[in-house]
Amino acid sequence: MHAAFIVVAIRQHHKSLIFSVMGAMGLHYIGNFSLFLAGMDLWNLGRAIWYIITILWVQFHFIAMIVVLAYFQFGDLTGLGFHISGRARCPECEAIYKRPLFA
């Protein structure tokens, strides 16, 4: 996840150094937010429930950071498909489409 934070800071620094660093710090804060809520024991859920929420939160955040890295690497993330560079032609209908990464 930290690699994604660094990539966000580096890739966006040409726009604004302050906003690029704040973006990376914001992503880090979002990743740790469940720990903050668990420390407050928000809604009195108890330690065991917050443990489960934190595990799920971190896994979701990890997947989201993979999507961020994929976006910076491949550029075009449309719908649920990740696309790599290059196009293909459908042999049946002759339509041109972007090749999906997970085909």
C-alpha cells in the first residue's frame, strides 16, 4: 500500500507538490481510519467486532491501492475491466476493442 502512496505523490507532483503529498497522506489516513474508529470503540461494538472490521477495511484498502497502481500503469480503467495497451479485432463481428488484462 505504501508503494501506491509514493506513486500518487510522485505522479501528481507536477500539478502541485502540496496536493500530491496531501493526496498520499490522505490515502494513508484512509487506510488507518478503521484503527482510529476502533480506538474510540465507535457504537460500542467491542474489540472482537472492530478486529474483524479492521481486517476487512485493510483488505479493501489494499485492493483499492492495487486499482490505483493499475490506473497509473495502464491508464484506462473502464467498468470492471482493466485494459492493457493494444487493441484487438473481434473475429466474428470485426469490432475493434481494447484487450482486457483479465481475459
